[in-house]
Amino acid sequence: MSLIMLSSPHAHGGDSIRMIMLTVILALVPAAGMSVYLFGWMAVLLIVTCMLTALMTEAICLKWMGRPVSTLLDNSAALTGLFLALTLPAATPWWMAVLGSVFAIVLGKQLYGGLGYNIFNPALSARVILLISFPLNMTTWIMPMSASMGSIEPVINLYDFTTCATLFFAGPGALQLGLDAISMASPLGYIKTEATLGVPVAEALDAYGYSYLDAFLGFEAGSTGETSALALLIGGIFLLARHSITWHIPFSYIVTVLLLAGLFNALNPDQFATPMFHLFAGGLILCAFFMATDPVSSPVTPLGQVVFGVGCGVITWSIRTWGGYPEGAMFAVLLMNCAVPLIDHYFRPRVYGHKRRNES
Amino acid sequence: MHAVCAALPLWCCGYGFKHEKVRVFCGVRDWRVALYSRPMTEIALILLSSVLVNNFVLTKFLGICPFLGTSSKVETAVGMSFAVMFVMTVASTVSWLVQQYVLIPLELEYLQTIFFILIIAALVQLIEMMIHKTSPVLYQGLGIFLPLITTNCAVLGVALLNVQQEQTFLTSALYGFGAAVGFALVLILFAGLRERIEVSPVPELFKGSPLALITAGMMSLAFMGFSGLVKF
Amino acid sequence: MPAMVRKLAQRLGMLQHSFVGGVHPNMHKLTADVAIEECDIAPVHVLPMKQHIGEICSPLVAVGDLVLRGQKIARSEGYLSVPVHAPTSGRVVKIEEHTIPHPSGMGLPSIFIESDGDDKSDESIAPISDWINTDPTQLRERARKCGLAGLGGAVFPTFIKLVQDKRFPIETVILNGIECEPYLTNDHRLMLEHAEEILEGMAIIMHMVGADSGIIAVEDNKQNAADSMQQALDARSDMDGVVVHVLPTRYPQGSEKQLIYTLTGREVPAGKLPMHIGVLSQNIGTTKALFDAVMLGKPLTERTVTVSGDALAKPSNLLVRLGTPVRSLFARQGLDDFSGIQIVHGGPMMGERLKNPDFPVVKSSTGLLAMSLQAMKAAHTVEQPCIRCGHCSEACPISLVPNLLADQCRSDQFEKAAQYDLFDCIECGACSYVCPSNIPLVHYFRYGKGQLALQRREDSFAEASRKRSETRDARIEREKAEKAARRSQVRKTHAPKTDEAKAETDAETKTGGEAGVADSKATESKD
Amino acid sequence: MISLLYALASLGVFALVAGIVLAIAQKLFHIEGDPMVEKLDALLPQTQCGQCGYPGCKPYATAVASGEADVNHCVPGGERTMLQIADLMGVEPKDLEAEPAAPMLAFVREDECIGCTLCIKACPVDAIVGAPKQYHTVIADHCTGCNLCVEPCPVDCIDMLMKPELIEHWSWPLPDTKRAQLGHERREQHAGHG
């Protein structure tokens, strides 16, 4: 039957979904490793919890929908869990991590029909749900180990498993600490608060003890996986080299942010932060290389991808600069996710032999 | 002609404020306000606020019925968008005029709702005839939702909010237009998403409206990112 | 990234034009070094009545007739058609339907010729050795009469392309020696072994269409073929406008439109032919066949076929008479047992997969592949959901968005698919080849195209029916009106007493009866 | 009291103005006939078979446009036509009343034909040719397979034959993968749900 009625081609290049997902997981290894180095056992606990919950939820959903549970082996659920873990603050309690992973898999993915049909990036939608639901926890950054920010010293030893496990499972109360005792502001949040008080950006950053090198290497407050631009860039370049993603989205995304930041910084350096600050701050690089390029929820066509990237860039920078939230990257990606079907429709490439785009 | 049209509002906002009549027309009781207002920035901010930040559908949750009802196809959504844009803009201006020059002088503010609904109903009748004439297919596609613009709470909402927030004539027109553009924007985006969901293997329980509502919820979450972008 | 670098290089003039997308399949050119062998004449030849694109032929011979090799046995009906010739001398044993290499497994009326072993040729077609002084239209008629059709697999009647049209003068003749399909090597071998003849054929083509320049395009995985053509070219003094271009290997370089773009930088507009931009491209095998038809007076009765595949012990390039049963060819190469083996007619990227080898070699048979099941792995893994990775869009040589098209075809949104330029798809298979989810994209496109064609046929039929129905209704109305007019006239002018009036009433009842039929029909259908 | 009068008067005047504007608009945007009938008629297969209960395709189109008939009565049009009509009318698709039969073709057995011309008169698309007392023949390319000529024939010499399958008209079926079938059914189900 099927053997005969199958059309050409009768050869296949050998790519598979599994390999593609595995490549992305591999590309995230440097970032995950860096997060473990910076946040010690907290990062380990978070990553393991998220990935395990994601896999279990996926398995339950598949079972419930009567699909083969072996689909789990396509690695996509594990990847979603890892993504989510890397976007969460290190001090996230266990139940929030579990809740987020369940949201990501159920609301973000399985309700839409499973892999390939989700409209929003599952990890990011879960992250935003958590941010809206638990704004305090989601903006509480603990200080990374080995950071050298002025006189501030880490309050707790993140390399100590018992401390971390207590913090993770029982909360800071169990360590006789308040949330604010172990937390510090992220650079983005700090300059946002200072800006409302009318402090110029450069002064605020000085007061914060900000250094570009630290930001590039990752020695700053932030979500577990997003702080180290270096590790993320290594992963991103690996993805580009393996042809898992194309340059269009990351390039247009980052360049848009840099251009906007550069332009406004040149106009008024007191009010607007420098492009380099924006580049290394928050989740820009993580989103540009890993989240926005999620194939399922991004446009297919090259031009569409550029439009998508530019849109993400504009929204990210606008929210960071003028919005109520200090970080806009994840909102930007989610918002542009909404526009993907229309982008796909209107930015198709010009077909061979046709004069104009979209001419039929 | 176009130049005059474009210049008129600017003139009203700028120089026009010197004249007593124009000031009254624009609803600016205290003429000093006009001196400090920067028209272009204000226009942009009002639009930005009503389109993105205070989006009628996703943050004020008004007009959900047509949002769900006419979003199954992009073409229908576009048609609906234009109809709503027309009705909303005109309704908000006309109702402002009626409020200022009929209801307030006659002290009939309590008849606000009836008057506004009357205006909206008449406008909807008008656009219905126009669409029936120009595009019978769109007319069929919109079906019951076209006359239902009358009871679209977003339209009445704009008119009432304009009065409540003591908008001027110009800002209320802008506000109405912006709200309509915001409605159109999310409606068309949503229609695009729904066309994609339509061909997805969605679990039986969530087919149709449930998933559409969940998606709308996710969109609303995403739009929360804009909050605080414009302080209005 | 490479795409961007390539484009940049093109802009800077560092590189020739190059079509977008494409893939690099494993080429498996097993028979590149195997010389063309002439195949023995089969005892019975089967000649389907249509071996080209266009209208079907009708037989000129009857059962029992004796035929000679090269004798015309089927006449073309209509313009877009070429005749069929007997591949060897013998007797017509039967004319009945026989399977042809078509994915449907359906058959066509075919003439069965039993070989008498003498292989006597029909000498009635004289060689035209002085072609340079012959009128192009006469040469064109020769191409038609000899049954020439594109031997690259598309089998478009060759004579149609070989025309001088004042509105579209041909400037460049492209000789397509790309052969980008894996496994196939027959053009490769022809270029090595018959370079002079092919060049002569190309000269004839250039004379026929009045072109001055020519390009012989060869992929760089057969450098020796390019060298051979260059050598032959150097030996001739009259072909100065012709150059040999060696192009980097990339599938589907050999596709006409892609090749034209690579060589000239011009695109064939959608729905147009290469001649509209002054280009003519011909296949190597067809050019050789044209040489045979003109210089030797030999109609198309044989072609080279690559018999290969990973399940074949002895792959080879064979010179085969048309109509030879494929089973015997595989048997000749040492394959008798077809269990667990898939037969592919053509190349693996664009060929048809067939149930069994019970079909004859036809004009479109570029290759015959016997593939083991492992080699056909793509078909055996399950189709997974599309993750929209976009690899298909990248691979598409004409910049379609295959995954969206497949979605539309799958959910029967054919009109939308047509709007997304479904009909521009050349079915090269690059998208399916790279798809990590194993989606049979090309199959979806073929399904969509078929359904859309069916819908359009139905629509045009409905339109025609409606017109006919409206004419009929109008006629009935008119007849009724005329009758009524006549009746009232009768009443006015005649008193009811003469014989004439009686005759009139008779006629009236008669016609009234007719009207009654229509009426009763109407009431009937209302019930 | 006065304010009540004001209220009534202002509402009345306002309603009057709106009414006048709408009346003018009505004149301005007046439409002749129903463009929907033409559009619907174009969707129908034009077999004129009368299986829908109306004496032809156009009458059925008129009935559907006026809301008098359901969208699911066209048997030869099958699912596709029904879905298109439902789509155009913006109503919920309905199940077909009868499965469309394979396309048929009328064939006159000429040696039995007595040349009575009854079938010629019955044919809605003039697809039968012949004269009185002469054999009649069906023009295969014009026949819609509507069956209407079978009944009137006094000697029952008309057969309905299956339309021959042509290799040129063969088309690829949907790929034989589970996902393809699923996607297809989903579309149909979805159409069923509106």
C-alpha cells in the first residue's frame, strides 16, 4: 500500500526532529554550565526539577491524548524544561518551577495539539504566566557566587547543597532569612528604579558597581541562564554552525536593539542606557539566539524572520526603556509570536519567475 | 482639500486655542492647558495608549463577543475591523457633540446611554447598507455580528469613557479611533492565529472556543508587557 | 550563512549566478565508469501509444502486420504529439492495454511486436547530411517525424521547441549535461563516448533556431565528460560561440529553469517557456537522437538507460530498444527475485516508484533502479508533525514555502495553496529530502495539484453545462412565445371552418403535446 | 415637566435626523436583485438533475439565497459544493442527504433506439443529438449524467455507464500516512463544527 503510493523523492537526507532538539540542548550546555558555576546547587536543582516535571507532564499528556508516549524521545519536552529553568531566577521555589513546567507543557504546547502546533513559545509563556502571577519571586535575584560587586558579599553559600536544598524546597524562611536579605536588583531593574528618581544612567550604574566585563561573563544578577553572554554566544554560534538556526532572527533582533539604543543614547545619554549595556543585560541574547528562534513559533521565511527579529528588537527596547517591566525580551517574543501567521502570509519570498512578492 | 483637512486639527490644537469659540469647541475649559499641551506628542501618546497599552479587548476586556465571533477568518476579521473602525470613530465624535451640545445644556445627562445607543445603531445601519452594497460576501461572512456592533460594548464603552474622562472633541475622536485600531489589530492577529489553530490536532475537549479563549488569554498576558509604557 | 555569502559574492561579481536553495544528496554514481553496452533485442516489444507529454497516438498497424525497424506504427493525433516507431523488425501480435511506468499503475493501449530476429531497418527516411543548407522547417519536420521527445525524462515533443519565432529569437542554446539525479549516468557516458555526435547535434539545433551562442553545462562531479566535450569542441572550427561551463554540483542544477538562471542570470517568467527569454535548453540524449534522426535518418527507437540501484549486483549503462520489458533488463544485470526490492523508474529524487517491473522501456526511461528497502528509508519512517524548521523553504529552488503549502493541501485549502504558487512547484523533491519530520511534501503537492486540476475541470464543465442549459431554456421560451404568437394570429385571421384551420388545430395539438412533455418534466422534477 | 418635554423632543428630533440620514443612505446603497444567487449558481455543478427538489441549478441557488432551502441538497456537488455554499452563506455546514454516486454517462443503445426524440427533449443540457426516426447519440463530453433521459425513453434503450477513468485525469491520492488522514479528517470535522 503505502510503499507504492508514495511519491518521489525516494531518498532522504537523514535529519530528524530528535537530532535538531538535541543540538539545541547541546548548545545550551555552556549556558547551563555557567549557571551552575554562578548559582551552584540552586541552578542544578532548578534545571533538574524543570526538566523532570516537563518530561513527566508531557508523558501524562501524551498518554491522556492517546498518542505514543515514545514521542517523548524527541527531546522537545526536555528542551522546554531546560529553557524554562534558564529563564527563572535562581531563588525560585520548587513548586513554582513545577507549576511553570506544567504550564509550559500543558498550556503552551499540548493544548494546541503537541509539538509543532504551539503558537507561543511554551517556556516563555510559562515564564510570563509566572511573572504575572508571582511578580515578587520572579524579580528576586540572588547574588551569583564569585561575583565581585563592590562591597556586597553573597549572604549564602550556593555551593552548599543543604543550604540550597532548604532554600529551594522550604523557602528563605527556613534559613531565617527574608527574601530581600538574599536578593539584589538586576542591572536593568536598578536603572529603571533610579530613572524614576531622576538619576542619570551612568551614575546609577556606577552606584550599582556595574562592569561590562562582568556582564559579558555573567557575574551579575539575573535569571540562571541569561546572565552569561559569553556562554550563550558560544551556544548560539554552535547552533548557527550546525545550521539549526539561521542568522536572520538573532542578527536582526540584536542589531535592532543596538541601533535603537545607540540612537537614543547618542541623543540623551543621561536618560538612555548604552547599546552595550542593553546587549549584555537581561535575557536579550538568550531570547535572540534560543527563544525567538524556536522554529515552531517563529516565521518560516527568511524575510519574515527578519521582520520578526526587528519587531522583537523594537518591543524589547521599548519595554525596557519606557515600560512598566524592567525586562521586555520575553514579552517581545510572545507578542511577535502572535503575529507569526500574518508575517508568514505577507512576507513570503519572491517565487522564481514571478515579478513581485505574493504575486500569484 | 487634504491639506486643509490635515491643518485644521493642528490649527485647532495650536493657534486655535486663542479663540474663545474654538476653545469651547475643543472642550478646553481652562485655556492655559492649551498653552502647555504639545499636540503631536499628545496625539501619538493617545494613540499608543489606546492601541497597545489600554487595548480594549486584551486589557479592558470589552468587545469580546465580536472578537471571538468574527475571528475565524482573516478576511472577515479585516472587514469587521473596518466596520468597527468607522462606527467607533464616528460614534465617539458624534456622541461627544451630542453630550456637549444637547445633553449638558438641556441637563439630560441621564439619557446618555439611550442617546449613544441610538447614534451607534444608526451608524451600524449605515455601515450595514454600505457593506451589503459593496461586498455581499463579506456581508454574509459577518452575518449577525454586523448588526451586533450596536451592542458591542467596546463602541458604547468608548463613548461613555470619553465623557467620563472629560476628553476634548479632538482627543475623544482620537481615542475612539485608537481604540478601534487596537481592536482591529488584535482581531486580525487573533484571526491569523485561529486559522493556524484550525488545522491543528487540538484535543477534542478544547476544540473551538475553549482554545480560542486560552489563546486570547495568552495574548492578553503578552500585551501586559506594554503596561506602564504610557502613563495615562 | 552560506546563502548570504553566496549572494554577497554574486553581487561583487566573484561568482556566477546560482539558483537559490538546493540540496546535496549522496550521488551514488555507480556506473560512471561503465561503458554503454548494447542490449540484445527482446523477443517481444511493448510500445505504449503515448510516450510523450501531449495527445495520445493511434495505431497505424493491425494485428498480424509485418513491420520494419523505424517504421511508423502509430500516428500522432493533434499538434502536441509525436509518432511511435517500431524498435525492430517483426510481426504485430496484439494491440491491447499494457502497464506503463506511471505511478497509478494504470495502462495504455500498446502495440506488441514480436521480433523476427533479423532487425531489418526501414530505409525510407533518408539522411540529411547537408543540414547546413537545409531549411530549418524541414529539419523540424524531421524531428517530429522521427518521434523525438525530451529524453531527460520530461518527454516534451522536441520539434515544438526547435522553432524560429520572430517575436522570441533564441540567442543561447544550452546543452544540459548536468544529470543531477543520483545514480543516473547515461548522459555522462554519452558525453564521454559520443562527444562529436552530440556537438554535431548541437550545431544542428543552433542552425535550426538561428542561435549564435551555446553553452554546454556539466556538473563538476563529471569533469572527464566536460573535458571530453571541450576536446571535441576544440577540434571543430565552426562552433566559436559555444563554451563548456563546469558548475558546482548541487541538486536540482539540471532542472531547466534553475540551469537557465545559473547560466544566464535570467528567470523564466511563470507560465512562460525558456524561448520567451531567448533560451533553448536541450538534453544530451535528445541532442544525440536529433543527430541520429538528421544525419543517419534513424527515428527514435532506442535510448540509453542507466540500470542501477543498491540492490543490483551489476549496475550498468545500456543502449536499449524502446519497448523492451524491464524485467528482462534487470534479469540481464543479475536480478530475478524482486521480493523486498523497490523499482524506481527515473532517478531517486523525481522518479516513480512502481509495484513491479512489468512495464516496457519508454522514451522517458532515464534510469531503472532496483533499491533495497533500507535505501528507501524515507518512506518507512512515520510522518511526524512539522516543527516549522524552515529547512524546506531553504532547500526550495524556487522559493516556495513548502510546509505551509503542505498544510493547506492536507486540509483541502487548495485555492489558498494555488495563491501560494503551488503550481510553480517543479516537484524536485528537495524539500522532502531535507525534512526532519519525514513529511512527504511533494506527495502533498501532487495531491493538491491533482485535486485543484479536478476542481477546475469540474468548474469549467459546470460552466459549459450552465451555458448549454441556459441556451436550451431560452430556446424553449422562444418556441413557446412563437407558438403563442402563431396561435393568436390564427385566431385573428381565420374563421373556424376551412380545412386549413383544421390542419392548424392538428398542428397545434401536436406542438401542444411537445410543450406538454416539457411541462410534465418540470412538474415531475418538482415532485 | 419641562425637562421631560426636552427629553422627548430632543430624542424625537434626534431619531428623526437619524431616520432621514438612513433613508437617504437606503436610496444611495440600494441593490438591484440578489448578487448571492449568481455566486451560488456558480458553485453548483450545473447537472440540472433536479435531485435537490428544484427544477434546476439556478432555481436551487435562488432558493438557497432566500434562505428557503438548506445548503445540503445538491447531491452531485457532494461535500465540496455543500461546504462552499455553507461558507458563502455563512451558515453551519450540514451532512449531505445522499452520498454522491460515481460520475455517470448516458449511453444510447443505437440498435434499439426508435428515434422518438423524447430523450432529446428531456436532456437539460442538449447533450443528445438526433432527429425524429433517426438514432440518437449522447455527446459524452456534454453529458452531465443527470439520469433525466432514462425515464422518458419508451423502449428503455438508455444505459447509465460509469465514466471511463483516464490516465491523464488520474491524480495522486492523499499520502497514505496517519497524519495526513488525521489532518484531512480534522478539516472535515472542523468544517462540520463551523
